[in-house]
Amino acid sequence: MTMKELRPDLYRENAFRITGLPVRATTRDIRRHADKLRLMESIGRSGASEGVLPPAQPPDEDARRRAAQRLRDPVSRLVDELFWLWPMAEGETDAAMAALLKGEPQDALRVWERTTKQPAKAVAVHNIAVLSHFWALDADELDENAGRLWKRAYKCWGEVIADDFFWDLMRARAKELDDPRLTGGTVRRMREDLPAALLAINAQLAASAARDGRLKDSRGHISGMSASGFASELVDEARRGAVEHETSRIKALCENAWQAVKADPERGDELAERLLDEAKPLLRVVTGVLSDDHRAVREAGDDLALAVLGCVVAYVNSAEGYQRSLDLLEPALALANTESVRDRVQKNIKIITDNLAYASCFFCGQDADEACARKLPMHGDINRETTAYYQTRITWRTITVEVPRCRRCRRKRGWRIAGSVLLGPLVAVMAVAFLAEAVALGAILMAVAIFMMIWLIVGSQRDPTDFGPVLKLFAEGWQRGDRPPEARR
């Protein structure tokens, strides 16, 4: 195990905790311990640990095998020694270790806190760091007490990293192990890598909490990292490393969506929806561990927005599902972070919105028929120039807006026009009938006239000047008609 491989279970997997051996155990001690375990197993007894802070449950065979393997590897052993409790002095009564063996860690903590003389103080501070770290990682939840433990652990680890006395002891310990794989450079790299390793553990816990939806705990771990006293660059690197799985997965999902929509563009809406659904929990972890303005968050959001946009554009071009496409582009716009990506998504939303407006009958909302569009001439960009003899010359531009309409609405408008034309003569005939004292005929004609008036009023269509593109032209100064009023004279 190297420093970069440390995980939140480092104390549960620590070789000295699993075996119960002290950190100064010799090769002979390790061999005798293995022989003892084999003997106990042969008579059907478990090999429960007997050292300090033993596991609640006896370690299984796999755990013991991994522990033995780490003890045989000098680098892994030295890492496990760094993250375990040391005796205060060789050949002397160690009150702290005696308290730990009796299951009284608070008494051991008080012994270490009273130690002031070097190099014993260096060991004491190290042990306080280990014990605080051990308790913090063993806490069931990140409550106020756990927060205090994390704060003390970081404070003491910071002192350990800065204490040359302690690292002199580490170099001496590496020399005692007498293995060519351990050098002064090994200890130096351990000292350099320790801040990043400690931060990585908290970052992994923050990511795990975010995956489980425990965002409060995730924020608590992030806050503890920021208050650790270590360089902000290391904090950022640890946070990003903890969500590397999620960011890589998001990139893979986007690439898969791009490839799939190329092969089957008509499924673009389905692919975009699936991409959004699969990326949502991944993005929740990324945003839960990293700040909203972090580069990795912006990149993930932009990648997703562009992939969804690509799927939607392919779908629109093949199936013309405008409303469906708008429903998918709205969350894509919310994901986009950089201005360029937002502009691309917004541009396509506008295009699809316009297409949707022309695809549906403005009057009833049914599918429009291009041949039935109601043409609305408009004029604008009017320019008036005074010519010779003080004459005024008027120029203007004319465009015709086609208001989308279905066949049914066109027929209804035709009947309404016919009804409005016939209403006048009908009223005149009704009046003549009453004057000629043909009361019955007049009453019938009056009823017909009233019915036609109600039908014309109630059945009237929407005003075509309320059509979006027309309203936009009105806002820009255009007017209805093919020319200005004065040009008609």
C-alpha cells in the first residue's frame, strides 16, 4: 500500500490492528504470530486480535492474509506504522500503551497531551493525530463531535508533518527495517505526500456521502478539508480526484450518445432523455463535491448540453418533433455553463420555437396546412424624401407574413365571410316583411338574423395580428397593409 492508495478504511485494514502486533514487531514476532494463528485454527478457535484498539469482530482469513502481505512489503509496512500508535520509549514502562491495552484510550490521550519533551513529544502528537483520525473515521455520522475529531486530527497531523524530530524517527525506523527498498527518499516522499493522502480520504467520504444523497455530510467533509490548513491546490486536487469516476462516466455517456444518434437519428429524443436521466446522479455527485464554478463542473455541464443538443437536432431534422425537442432543450440550457454553449442551445431553442409556431394552426392548434396559410401583408422601413419642387417621395419595404392555418379553420372563415355578407340583405328583407305586415315571415327572418349574429360573434377566430412574428414586426415599427396610407392616394 502506498500513500496514494489510502482509503477511508485504512485503520480497519491496518496490519497492526488486524494482527494485534506492535509497530516494533520483528520478523520473528510476525512468524510466531502466524504460527499461533495456524495452531488456533487447527483446534477450531478464532484468532482474535489482542493488541490496542482491536477490531470489534475477529478478522477473517482474507483480512489476515492481506495484513501478512503488507507486513512482508517494507513500504506498505512503513505506511501502516505511520498510521498506527507508537510506544513512547523503548525499554520503559509506557503508561499510554498500558491504558490502551486495558481499553482506556482516554487515559492514554491524557498521557500524550502531558508529554512536552522531545522526541517523546513528537511521538505523542503523532499518536493523538492517529487516535483522533481513527475515531473520526469510525464515527457513524458527521455530527458535532465527529467535526471536533476531524479538526483535532488535521491540527495534529499538520504538526506531525512540520516536525523534523518525528521524521528523523521515521528515517531511523526505515533504517532499522534494513531493506534496500526503504531509503531516505522513501520517508521524504511519505512526508511530502501525507497532506494529499489525508485530504483524499475526506474527499472520498464527501463523494460517497453525495452518492448516497447525504449532501449535508458531503458539505461537512468539504468544509473540514478547507479548514485543514493544507494548501488550497491540494484540497482542489483531492476533491477533483474523488469524482474522477463521475466525470469520466459523464464523458463516456456523452460520447456514446453522439455515436448512437449518428446511427439512428430518429431516436435522438430517446437518446437525449436517457442521457439526461443517467447523467443526473453523476452530476449531483460532481456538484456536491466541487464548487459550481469549478472547471470540471463547467466542462461536465457543457459536455452534457452539447450532447443533448446534438441528439435533439438530429431528431428534429428526421422527425420534426418540435415540442418534444423543446422539452429536452430546456434542461440542456440549464446545464450549459459557458456563454458560447448557452448561445448555441438558445439559438436552437429559438429556431425550434419558430418552427413549432409555423407547424401548428394559429387559430386552433391543430397541424397546419401550408396551402391554407393566411397571408398578412405588412410594410415597414418607410423612408420619406423631399425631391425637386418640394415633392415627397415615399419608399418602403413590404413583406407577407403567412399565419399558419389548417383546412378546417380556412373553411370556417369562408363561411363567416359569407354569413357577414348575407346578414345585411337578410335584415333588409326582414324589415320589408314587417312593413308588409308579414309578421310570421319577419319573425322567422329575425330569428335567423339573430342566430347568424351570435354565430359570427361566438365563432370568430383569433386575430391574426396576435401571431408572434406579427407582434414582433409591430414592435419594430412595421404596420399592417402592403403600403403606407399616403401612398394609396
